[in-house]
Amino acid sequence: MRSWMVTTRQWLGYLAVRCVICVIQALPVEVSWQATRLIGWLASDVLKLRGRVVRDNLAHAYPDLSARARARMGAADVAAPFWHDCRNCVAAP
């Protein structure tokens, strides 16, 4: 019974993400860029998703940068993959 509930919850989560991507794909490029920046901000600053991993990776890769510079890089890093995936689906032939 428990595995059925976990599978259903994962499927519903996947479906929700796909719906968000479809909405963003339907928007003009400028609006979709702003939407993905908002999602990136929500994921990194509000929900704190991947925050520790991003900070650790940036600290190892750029030890000479200030913490503030690494934080700016980390915030940009969260939105970029989502933007790239959304726009590539639209641009595909």
C-alpha cells in the first residue's frame, strides 16, 4: 500500500512540473525568462532547494571568490537549467 502512495505522489509531482513547463513554453521569450528567474529565486531563496550543494560546489570551484559573489552565481545557476530546458523544447523542430 505504501509503495503505491509513493509512486502516485511522485507521478503527481512529475505531472505538476510538466504543466509548469508547458505554461512557460507557451509564453513569449521575455516573459518566460522572467518566469524562470522567479522559479529560480523561489527554489533557491524561499524553498532553499539545493542551496547547500550549490554553495559547497561553488566554494570548491571558486575558493578565491567572496561569499557574496558565489551567492550571486548560485542564484543564477538555479534558473539557468530550467530556462534552457523550456526553451529547447520550444525550439525543437
